[in-house]
Amino acid sequence: ELLAARLGGKEDEVKYVHPNQTMASTTNHLSVYQYMVGNTDWSIPGVHNIKMVRTEPGASPIIIPYDFDWSGIINAPYANPDPTLGINSVTQRVYRGFCRPEAEMERTFARFRAAKEDMYALYQRPNMLSPKMQKYCLNYLDGCYDILESDKLRKRHFFELCRTAN
């Protein structure tokens, strides 16, 4: 509620949202971020572990993610992946975003590549994480950036394995 107010909007209490009802650039950014941190415990259509904020009636909602304890970058001991995803551990990344045009996604990837130093700096702040956890998180981010920086791997992970919005 506080975030919605800061954004000049209100939380939209919906039970289902078709991906085409959201702003593509925001949805793409959220989906790639969730992939980066290894979070599979979210859904835009099912409005699971996300909040929708509308700043104007009829406008596309702003999508706000939350609840990251089942993400690979956290790797909580109690976290287990959804068996339908075909992975054995929450540390395995699965892109749960929807298929989008390559040019559109490339703009998103470019933003992530441009923010790489800032992203790493968040995990390198003094006294935020133990040295062991800091090393783990930075290595985990390396895995995502290896994919983001490879044409072949980006194609495989984000275009061949994307979800269709039916």
C-alpha cells in the first residue's frame, strides 16, 4: 500500500491477469530479474508473489515482485522447486517469462548488462553478507551474466524456452 501510494496509484486486487494486459517493458524486466535471481515462485497470470499497482484507471498495471525466499540466490534450506518445472533445485534457473520479440528483449538484456557493476555492488556492500554468502551470490550472478552475454545462450534460455501467452 505504501509503495502504491509512492507511485501515485492503488493496488489492483485481481485474481488473473493476461500477460498482454501488462506493460511489456516492465514485464520483460521483471521476468529477466526473476530469472537472474533464480526465482520460479511467481506468476503474472496467477498474480502469485506479485502485486499489481495501477496509477490510472484503464492503464497497464505496474508489477511489483515480492517473496524471494525460494529463489536460487537465497537458496534457503527449506526451498523446493515446483515439480512441474522439471528442475531438482531452486538454484537451477528457469525462464518463466513469456515469449516476446527479440528486439524488445534485447533492450531488456542491454539494461541488465549496463547495470552489471551496480548489481554486483549491492552484494559487495560491507557487513551485508558473510564472506561465504557474498561469494556464493556473486558466483550465482556470474551464471546469469554468462547467459546474458552469450548470443547462443540467450537464444536458448529466453527464446526457445519462453512461455506462450495463450
